[in-house]
Amino acid sequence: MPLNRAHRPAIELAEVLGGLLGGGCSVSFSNSGSEANEVAFKIGASVPHAAWRALALEIISRYRAYHGQTFGALAATGKAQRKYRYEPLAPGFLHVMPPDPYRYGGDEAPDAYGRRCAQELEDKIVFEMADTVAAMIMEPIITGGGVLVPPDSYLSAVADACRRHGVLLILDEVICGFGRTGAWFGFEHAGIRPDIVTMAEGITSGYFPLAGTAVRDELFATFPAAGNDRLRHINTFGGHPAGCAVALANLRVLRDENLVEPSAQMGERLLSDLQALRESPLVGEVRGRGLLAGVELVSDKATRSLPRTNRWSR
């Protein structure tokens, strides 16, 4: 029998995670972030409730985003070099440009630029016909694609656009979650409530392979317990009792030793100290949030041209 919803540690961990997410959600456990995102895609593409649609099939992601190495997660990933020689991948994944104030914001005010990027996403939904778009998946901060910190206006504007068009919002918190950005989850900085949250190594601080897909209860309840319309998903080792016990112990340490708030404080110091790098002719910008930081390398500061490494570099 699959382990992901079958024993006390998994039940206790789901309750703890639900509390951190504000309550009112169910959690399915997997082994990796890729698998957690695959569960989210299955849910997004098969929600049978009329409040969304009947079987919308397209999922929107962003260029430069990374969501995993399985075929669906890799199709959602917006980095062509990771897909090289593996295509064709799973169909139905669309991409839009991410917010990148350093390269594309120009002289525009940050919040205005953030709203413009969100409007480009909404335009994509409209042009594709909203009834065919199941979900949008995104990291609060694009991590592997360059630590792209969006303007403060961006996430809330994206959430509003998804809500207007009945598109589910999936937040990939595999890297941003569990204190990395100075909050339990990266989306908290924007004050939004996603429909689905995926998470992975931060649950156990990497001491055991475990991942989770948290789904709002009202969304999860649209799947019947039996029959052809149920959520057809199992994972033999997802939610292993040992892994769930490790996660519970890890989350107690994060909570009892108050490690999340200091992440924000240490992050401010980190970014402050990193500013000295901007004196280098090879550094265009330093950016980040909490203990998630990135340094933009350039070959020419005036033109912001990229370093010449190999033909697959971004």
C-alpha cells in the first residue's frame, strides 16, 4: 500500500504543514520536487469542478524557471539547455517572460514594471482562451534561472489575474520555502494564497528525501473518493514514515529555535556585504531576499552584455 497518506507521522506532518500554510489544505507526499510538481499538474489538468472548467489542459510557466527533471516538470521548465536532446516532452506547457527588472525594467518604476509583467501573463491566458488554461506554476523568486526577485506588485497581480480567469495558481516553494527568504514560504511576502503549493528538501533540511503537494481543501474535495474521476495517483515511497518523522523533528527545530526570522535579518547583512562586489567590472547587480542571493555577471556594465562562456549560457 502506498505510504503517502497511510500512517500517523504523515497525518501529523500534513497537519503541521497545513498550519504553516494557513489551514484548510490537504497534502500528498512524494520523494522530490519534480514529483511534487507532477502531482500539481495532474490536479490542475483534471479538476472536475464547474467553478474551474471541465478538463482544461494547458499549464503556463515562465522562461528561466526550473521545475524539475521528470517529463512534465521538465516541460514546465523554461531553460532550453536543460531540455536539449530530451524533446519532445509532455505537451500543453506554455511559457511567458519572467520579471527581470535589471535587464528589461529599464527606467520604469518597479511596481509599474511588475504589473506590466503580470499583464503579459494575463494576455497569454486570454489569447490561449482561458477555458483551455488549467494552471500557472511559478516560484516566488526564480532561483536556478538567476535569482530573479520580482517587484512587490508582481505576485499579487498574477494572483488576481489567475482568479479572474479561473486559472489555478501553483507556487513552487522547493527552494524558496522553509525560511530561505525570511518567511516560512516565499509567497507570504506578497500576502497571497495560492491554490497549490509544492515543496521538497526544505521539509527535512535535506536529511531525508521527502516532498509534498499541498492543495486547498475545497479544491481537493472536488475529487470523489472512488470512481473514474478520483485523483489517480500513488507513490510507493512518498511519505515514508521515517522521512515524515525527520520532517517533524526538523520543523520543530526551525520553530523552537526561531530560525526563520533571523534568516531575514542575516539576509539583509548578506546583501549589504555583497554590495562591495558591484565595484567589479564583471558584476552588474546584486539581488536577493533573505538568505537567497544572486550576483549578475556581465562582460560589459554599460551594455549589460552577458559573459561569453558557451552557447548554452543565458
